[in-house]
Amino acid sequence: MKTLLDIRRYPWVVVFVLAGLCAAAFAFSTYNLFHLSMANLSFLQQYGLVAIQNGALVQSFEVALCGGFALICYLGFKVCEGELVSRFRRWTGSDD
């Protein structure tokens, strides 16, 4: 499993596509996430127990899970970006 997750062994095209997929998933998962979380928090503050009975607490957990998924996608993109930059520097011979 460890060798499967080692992106240094994959060709640059695969790493580039993986970075694009991570960026797209990050953008899709964070679309309107802040607005939804603020509206949910306002709903909880205004209506309290009635909001919890109507599922606002469950929606808060869903927003938190979506935020965690977005964080994982962002970190995946940054790892791929770092690997691509490292390969480019090795290719150009400018290892600083």
C-alpha cells in the first residue's frame, strides 16, 4: 500500500492529472460551503431546539465532513504540485 501512495514513482502526466482532479474536487466541495455553514449556524442560534429537531445539527456534521473532504483534496493538490515543481527543478538542473 505504501508504494501505491508514493507519487514519485508515477509519470508526470499522471501526477498532473491527479493534481487537476484534486483541484476540481476541492472546488466542487467548497462551492457555497461558507455561506451554507453561516446560514446553518444562524438557524441554530435563532431557533435552537426546533432547529435541531428539523435536522440542523445533522447538517452541521455534513458541512464539517464536506470541509474535511475539501481539506484532503487541497492537501492532495499541494503534494502533487510540490512533486511536479521538484521534478521540473531537477529537469532544468536548478536544484536550489
